[in-house]
Amino acid sequence: METPEPPTSTTDTPTDPVADYTLVKLADVVDVNDNDLTDLGDEINYTFQVTNTGNTTLTDVSITDPMLADLNITITCNPTTLAPGASVTCEADAPYVITQTDVDNGQVINTATATATPPPGVETPEPPTSTTDTPTDPVPGITLVKTVDATEVVLGQEVTYTFVATNSGNTTLTGVLVEEVEFTGAGELSQLACDPAQPATLAPAAFVTCTATYTVTQADVDNGGVDNTASATGTPPSGPPISDQDGAELPSNPEAGYTLVKLADVVDVNDNDLTDLGDEINYTFQVTNTGNTTLTDVSITDPMLADLNITITCNPTTLAPGASVTCEADAPYVITQTDVDNGQVINTATATATPPPGVETPEPPTSTTDTPTDPVADYTLVKLADVVDVNDNDLTDLGDEINYTFQVTNTGNTTLTDVSITDPMLADLNITITCNPTTLAPGASVTCEADAPYVITQTDVDNGQVINTATATATPPPGVETPEPPTSTTDTPTDPVAALSLDKQVSRVEDVNGNGVVDAGDRITYVFVVTNTGTVVLTDVSVDDPKLEALGITVRCDPTTLRPGASVTCEADSPYSITQADTTAGRVVNTASAVGDAPAGVVPPTPATDTVSTTIGSPVPLPVRPGLPVTGAHGVGLGLTALALLGVGGAMIVVRRRSEVTISRG
């Protein structure tokens, strides 16, 4: 049997599909500038949570946020399909940066809308919206800084005040205005010139600069300065206006100060081109007000001039700042000997003045002049020699005395001390030279004297002079150049006279043939007494006897040097033998001469001659003892004694010869 088509039956049970969803928007602030404020430049990260609260599946889930969209910020939801009860968090691809407007408004209000598509035939619900209100932190602020381009008031100076009003908050300020609050200057302050012009609108950190100028008056200096206070006012987006004040103090710093310059002008009164005794110094004193206050009662104190009753006058005695006055002494200062000796005139003056009341009195200034003098140390020495003719022979010779004096004169312009004389020749004889006084003012002299005379020596006579040099020494004041010590030499001439005498004698006749008479073959012994009758020493004394020399007989003198008055007996080394010619002649005649050398420069003595004649046929005389030679320290006395005795003996011989052998002198 054919199977029939199976029957079907359909039921249509209706469901209740409901489409619905919610939107929750979140705002997370990032404090970019890390100032603990939500303000300009900070960022807001927005997230959007969509939840399917219906019982149908939603597709094409998306977010619309006009504020972010205006900034080209995209919001992405992933996934975009939501089963009932499911959620998705949609995110913006960039944060929102808070603007100045947001800060000024005090908040960032942002609304977003979510959209989604329900299944077909299911009613589309109203898209949900979500709004965030992120508060910002508006902090209005204004700061005024007022400065001046000077540190203190100076009379007549133009100063510039600068006013800088700065928006120191984080909100915009409108109607910003800078104004003077208080000004203490005695003059007029100029109008403010501002950039930008007032009233101004200032964004945070923006500023307006205003300037004004002012010319300082003397009253400002006197009042101690100028104070200037100003205010800056501005209106924030909300709340009351805000303001700030600042002042600029321009002190006058009243300071009293003055200087003193002392000048010394030298007048060469004696016109010697030196600054020395009797010259004059004209002092002037220039006082200058170097402070910024008026000075009164200007005066000068100068102790050195005051001691001389010299008055100093200042006219005027009141000085404005910067002014000067030259004060003058009513008489010059006359340079003293002490000033010359010191090499300078040091003089210190002090200026005094009175500042205004309340102003500290400065230390009075001093000024010192050091006027150099021209100390010249110099002196002369004149040595004098006065001869005393002790032996009263009208000759300057042995034993006479010389009295030396030494005149020292100060020819410089400084005082000399410790005046003394050095005389080596006198010092060797322990003769002391005394100067009294030993201090000499310029132009003064002192005569220094030796405590004993100088006794002329034989050497002095032989030299024909006594040359003696002395040196004067003296001490100038400290710092003055010591001059070359002057010397003075005296040349005292002596009277050197070279002279000698000869006494030729027959000391013995040897009777060779023993017949008792003088005749041929007998031998005669001659002696020669030479005496220095001058005032100088004679050297190389000798006797020339031609008759003896012809026979090779030598006459020897020992010594050959004779001091004045000394004698020497010279002897022939052999006797003379009487010849037949002598017998024929009837006598033996023999002449000798004595010579000697005088000191250099002295006229040599005239040779002394003496002749002895022995008569042939006369009785042989008795031997005669001749005079002895005399030398040494007692030569003068002994020589004179010997000469005296010789004279007597000679006379005796002559008498005896005449009475016995008729010996005669030719």
C-alpha cells in the first residue's frame, strides 16, 4: 500500500528579543609637568566601556566623541560584536591634551555616544551617552617686579624705573593694569609707557613691561633717597581680581667725604739754585668735597705753621658736592738749618669740615708734603806752620820748632760734627791735635791745635824743607753724601848750608939721620882735620893733597860722612920724605884741600884748603897728637869742643913751631 506523505505540524512560538546596551566613559589624568595640578599640557586618557544589556546580539559597536574627533583622535572597539551580557572597552589612539581654555574653565567636560546594530526586526534602542567632567586646577597669579637702573641717587641723574607685571598663575588674566601707588620723589615722575598697552590680557607666563623716568633733585639727596611703590592688577576667568605690589628704593646714601691736597712752592730767596737755609716755602691747601652732601666750616690745621703763628684761611668755608676751595697761609715757612741737615721739610696738615645733621662725619683727611732740601756737605782745611828760631841763629835748622795750626771751615750748607785732624807726621811723634768745638754750622770755622811743636830734624835740614800733610775729617748729617776729606800741605823751607874747614897739621917729623934738625931724608907725617861747619850732613868727605898724591901717598878719611859740627881726622898712609929739592928751597910747603858732597838740591860746599910749611934746618919738633874724629849723636857738641881745642892746640903748635922749629902755615 502506498505510504502516504508523512504529515508535518509547525508551531510558532514567539520570543521576546530585546536590544539594549550601556556606555561608561572613564577619564584618567596624567600630570605631565609633574606639578600636582591638572593644568595646561597635562593629558587625559579616555576609555569607553560598552555592555550589551539586552538579550540579542549586537554588532558594529562604535563610539562617537566629537571633542576627540575634532582633534583627529580615533576610538577603536575590539570586538565590535557583543553577545548579550558581554562588554568591550574602546580606546582612543591618543590622549587629550588639556588646553588653556580648559584650565580657565576649571574643567574638561566631554560626552561620548555608543552605537550598535541589533538583529533585523529587533527594535534599535536609543544610543547611550556618557559624560566625563574632569576638573582642572585653575590657580590665578600676578607678580610685579619693579627695578631702577641706579643704586643711589646722584644729583641731576635721570633714572629709569621698570615695572614688569607677569601672569604667574595658570589662568589667563584680563584687564592687567600697572599703576603707581606711592612716589616720594620731590620732582615729577614721567607717565608710564607699557608694552603691550594697558589694560592688557596675559596668558600664563606672559608679561607687560612699563617704564618711567625721573630726574634726581638735591632734595631727594637731602631726604635720604626716593621710594617708589606700584601695583599690578588683573582679572582671572573666575573669581575676584588679583593684584601684587612692589617697590624700588633708590637711597641717597648721604655720605660726607672730602680730600686734602697740600702743595709746597719753594722760593729760592738767596738765588743759589739750592733749597737751603733761609729759602721760603709757600703752602696751599686744596679741599675738595668728594661726598654727596654739603660741607660747612671747612678749615685746615697745620701744627708746624701754627707753632710759627702762621694762619691758614679758607674762603669760602662751605662746599657743595664736587666743589673745591684753596686755603692759603698768611706767611711763608722759612727753611731752617735743621731742615737742611735733615735733607727735607716734612709737613702734615689736616682738613676738617662739618656734614649735615645725621650724616656720619668722615675721618678728617691729611696731606703731607715732603719738600727736599739740598744738603751739601763740604769743608776746607788750611794748615799753617809757624817757625820758632830756638837757637836764635836766624836760620831754620836743626832743633828749631814748628808750631802747626789747622783751620777747618764748613763751606757747605749742612752742620758738620766730629771735626778732627789726621797728621801722620805728628802722630808718629805722639803729638795730639785737638779741635774745639768739633761741631761746625755752615760758614763756621775752628782752629785745631797740636799739643806740642814739631822739632826740626837733621833730615829736614838736609832736605831743605819740612813737608807735612794733614787731612780733616767731619761727619755730615745722616743721608747726606760725605765729601772727599780735604788735605792741606805745608812746605816749611829750612836753611841748608854746606860748608867745611880743613886743618892740616904735621903730627910728627921723623929725624931719620938723627942730627936733630929737619933736613933731607927726614920724614914728615901729615894729618888733616876736616870739620863740617855747615847745617847739613856732608858725605864722601875727602882730602886732596897733590904733593902726597904725586908720590902715591893716599889720604884716607874715616868716616866720610859728617853731621853738622862733626870732625874727622884724615891720615896719610905714608909719611912724606924730605927731598934735596926741599932742602934747596929751604922749606917743605904742602897745600891740601878738603871736599864733601851736600844733600841733593843743596849748593855744594866750597873746598877748604890749608897749607903747612916746614922750615929746613929747624929743630925736629916734638910729636903732636892730632884731633880725634867725631861722629854720632853728640857730634855737634863734641865737634865744636874739638874745634875749640884744635884751635887752642893749633895756636900752641904755632907758638912752639915758631919758637922751636919755625914751622909756619902758608
